[in-house]
Amino acid sequence: MPIERRPLREQIRDELLRKLDRGDFAAGTDINEVALASELGVSRTPLREALITLAGEGVLESNQGRGFRFAPVSRKEFRELCEIVGALESLALQLSDPDYLRRLGPKLLRLARDFPDQVAEQQEIERHDDEWHDLLLSGCPNERLLDLLTSVKAGMRRYAHLQAGDDAPLEREAAEHCRIAEALEQGDLPAATAALRDNWVNGMERMMSRLTE
């Protein structure tokens, strides 16, 4: 893994999340710290720091003093995470400057209309979605709120690979993003906030249909 000018534990955390997104780890998988440290070319100290961080974010869970494992997927947990993220993003939108959001509306609308088509790879779809939501919340002045959002979303990452192979929701998701952008362009923040909540609720229902306990 390339070495960057930021704490090694953060680089390790990001690399583990990328591996999780690619489906390299299954839910409930125990982590062999010795093997993983060797694979990443790092010592166990920064690796364990990264694992502790991910455990705090809900991506991992402590295995009763015997190390860590990737947390199992749960319909109940996923529903709760979506509810939290939907509420936090709505709050971030409400705290943003209305004039800034109005100016942002046309760009968000263009991005929504440029969403990948039904044959796009899931990784590309997620990249566009992350870019869109990051831009949507770029006017929020509350950095602690944005940090909290990042942490909660990290706990949802192990569900991401379960979305691959389902084309139909992509069209509906693009339309939902368009409705949010159109409301912002019209200066209707309450309608945009309601549409954002609907987007998370609908996305949750689409995912819940694929999850089993």
C-alpha cells in the first residue's frame, strides 16, 4: 500500500474499507491480525489502532477479547443506520445557507442526470452517489456533524457489495436525487429536505428487500 503523509492507522483503515467494498471480507469473518499485517506490510500496532477505530464505527466488533471480526449484517441495524444518516443529512441541509443551496441546485441536478445507466459497475455508481451527497452537504458549517455522518456511513460499508447486480433501483435513485436538486433550485428547502428523507427511506427499503437475517 502507498505511504502518504497522514497517520498510518488512517491509511490502514481506508485500505480495509476498500477491501470490504470489493467483497474481500465476508460479514462475520474473523480477522487474523498477523496475516493481515503481513499482507499490508505494516506492524501490528498501527493495524490494531485502525481496527479499534473501525470497531468504534461499527464496521468491526470485538470477539470477546480474542480479536476482531467484521460485524455480521442485520436488517435491524441497517434500518437504524439509514434512519440516522437520513436524519443527520437532513439536519446538515437545514443548517446550510439557503442562497448557497439555491446556487448549488443546477449542478446537483446535472450530476443527478449524469448518474450511471443500468449497466454501470456498482463501484462507479457508489462513486457518483458519494460525490453527489458530499456536494449536497458542502455548505454545512457544522464540522462535528459532518464527521459524525462520515463515521455512521462507515458502518454501512459492509452492506455496499450486496447491492451489486440489481439494475432497477438505479433509475429510481437518480429520479430521487433530481427531485432534491429541483427543490433546492427553486429555493424550497422544506421540499428538498423531505425529498432527501424519502431518498434514504426508499434506498433502505430497496436494500432491505435483499437482506436476510
